[in-house]
Amino acid sequence: MTPSTQFLLPNLASTFDESKASGFQESVGREMEAELVSWHKGIQQVIYQFHTSC
């Protein structure tokens, strides 16, 4: 093992943990965004139906 690989391995491990954490946050963010979008579409439909019924 060269000193550079010994130096790289712990760094790779920490960046992998960070990327897993950010990936988890991204997926949660995407789910929340999808819920917000569908909720917004639902409100738009209600407003549209309200306008057309008047």
C-alpha cells in the first residue's frame, strides 16, 4: 500500500457516507415536492370547478 491509497481510503469512506445522507435527503425532498405538486393541482381543480359551476 502506498501512502496515497492509505490517505484516500478514509476520505472515500467519509464522502460515501455524506453522499448516502444527501441522497436520503434528496429522496425525502422529492417525495415532499411531489406531494406539494399534487396538492397544488388538487386546489387548482377545486378552484376551476368552483369557477365553472358559478
